[in-house]
Amino acid sequence: MKITVPAKPYPAEIDLTETAVVIIDMQKDFILPGGFGESLGNDVALLGAAVPPCEELLALARANNLLVIHTREGHRGDLSDVFPAKLERCKPSCKIGDPGPMGRILIRGEDGHDFVDSLKPLANEVVIEKPGKGAFYSTELDLILRRHHIKNLLVAGVTTEVCVSSTIREANDRGYNCVVVDECCGSYFPEFHRVALEMVAAQGGIFGFVCQLTDLTAAINKD
Ligand code: TIU
């Protein structure tokens, strides 16, 4: 089913049968106090605003049988997949692997590494465990998308200028058509959110499209 979504820099025409929803890193470690995001000195409350729109997007995707991909940033318990630069840089108050109120920071299997309660995947949805910022780096994401003949990505998650932007750029170079859903993304820096999305849509859509959730919902529910 082809739909036309009002978007920047111009309406995005996408075939829903070739479209996946990719929700980036909606993990407690970034969104709740006591996790990785807070250890970097951020006010994590700023990301909470993206949760209800992501819930809506997830419901929309499930109602329309779209492929849903959830990604999680995190590492092995022995830290064998973390480069020293990532461990040391940012001078965090707690390092990756240190104990925190939600378990060891950014370690797979710990509570903080898991998704926030309202955005947990269903059994039939894909979870991509990623060691980097971009969701294609060192993961099976490209393989899974190609296996499902996906050409378009509806992109959501946190943070807009870090993992969301890295993923969009990686996706763009691999030939995917990204439509970023504005309210479904969030940043510790509202200005960075705005500018990161402007960068996506600038120059005629150099990295993709940016749409509003209400417009996407209306376009999908039109038929
Ligand atoms: N620090 C920050 O803004 N983000 C990250 O470290 N990871 C993600 O964006 N997921």
C-alpha cells in the first residue's frame, strides 16, 4: 500500500509493504535516572517526552503489520567489545560496566540495558543488540532488512543527534529511504534535536525526510 506522508523537505511517498519501523535505544539506561545517560552528566527527564509518541508509533506499526525493529546499545559483561576510547572518553561519573541502581551500566542482561516498560518488544519483533552508536555497525540489521525486502525506514528513538543520526547516515549510505518521526525522537539538548533533524532534511533531503507523527498516522489510516 502506497502512502504519501507530509514531510520536510517535501511529501514522502512510501510503500508500506517495503517499510519497517526502527526504534533506536529506548532503554532505561538513557531514559531513567541512574543509567548511562545520567552518568554522562545529562538531564534524562528530557528524553521522557519521546516515550508516549513512540508508544503510539509502535501501536500504529503493530496495527498495520509493519516489521518492527528495536535496537539496544550495550556490551558484553567482560567488556571485550568496548574500545578503550568509548570507556574512557566523556569522563563519565560511572563507566560502562560499573554497578548502578539499575545494574551494571550499559551491560546486556542488566535492567538498565533493557527497554522502558511501555516499549518492550513482542516475541515476533526484531531486537538488534548494537555495540556502537549506529545500528548497522557490527550488527545483522542490514541482513534482516534485506531479507524482508525493506526499502524505507520510519525512524524513532534516542538520542536524535547521536544514535538516531548515526543510524540514519549508515542507512542512507546503504540505500534505505529514511523518514524520521520528529516527536518520536529525543535529545538531552533540545537544540541538537532540532538541528539534527534540520540536517536530515536540508539540501533537498540529503539524509531523508522528517515528518510529524500526526501526519504519518493520518496518512496510514487514510485507506
Ligand atoms: N549520549 C547520547 O546522547 N547517546 C548515546 O550515548 N547513545 C544513544 O544515543 N543511544
